[in-house]
Amino acid sequence: MAQEELQLHEGLEATCWELLQQVTDPEIPVISMVEMGMIHKVRVEADVVHVEVLPTFVGCPALEIMKKNITEKLVEAEGINQVQVVFVYDPAWTSDRIALDARDKLKSFGIAPPPLDFKPGDTWEVACPYCDSPYTQIENLFGPAACRSILYCRHCKNPFEALKPIY
């Protein structure tokens, strides 16, 4: 590959990553799929961009929406005529892939972020995203998605969701 062509592909890949910052999680519109750590790889060949996406769990019902949103956003890039989105499960998505600054966005949306560096056997302690109280209890281990639980804050009396630690 000629040096000029290589630089063009690297420029297009950078543009694609910037555009992907605008593609939000279909269920959490305050956070991008990049911030969630779901975009694994972006590769450009000629006028085709290949995107590898790590779903947060197998069987996520939002996969087709993600694929559509990624495709619609990336065809906006000059020089891109085709987008191929592939969902990959190796490596598996983990909750540690969520960007540090995105954790505050989750809290602003009423979702407690998962703990960092969670290990098997660790106690899952969840602070309320509204008042930051640790005085919370799990109401239902299964929330609106398999990766979330429903909790209740006994301090501010608000129900909320928490992203489960997935390692």
C-alpha cells in the first residue's frame, strides 16, 4: 500500500471514530457507543469501513438499531460509500470498558455506573446516582436490559437502575 493511500485510510479511520462519538447507546442516549467501550475496531479499505462492535451481552435486542445508527452516521463521511458492521464476542465486553468520564453521564441519566476493577467474590456496593448514598437495596436483579438491575435508595426514596459489573 502506498504511503499516500495509507495516510488517507488513517485519516478516514480517525474521521469514523469522531463520527462514532455521536452514535449513542440506543437505551442510554447520554452516552456514545465509543464511551461505552462497545466499538472494538474500525478499519477502512478503499471506500468501505468495517466496524467491529462488542455487545454488552449476548442476545441484546438493540443490535439492529445499533447497526442502523452506525451505518447512517458513517456514510456521512466523505470517501465512505459502504459500512459493514459486525458484532463480535471475543474479546467479551466488560464494564471496565466504560470511559471514566462517561460514568458521570450515566449518573446524570439516573443509572449507577458499575464499580471499577470488580473481581469475582467482591461485594457489589451501589451508591444512589441521585444523592450518592450507599444506603441502597436491590429490588430486582433483572432490569429493563440484562446488563442492568433495579435498585431503591432508602435515603432519598428514589428507585434507580444500576449497570451490573461484568468482568
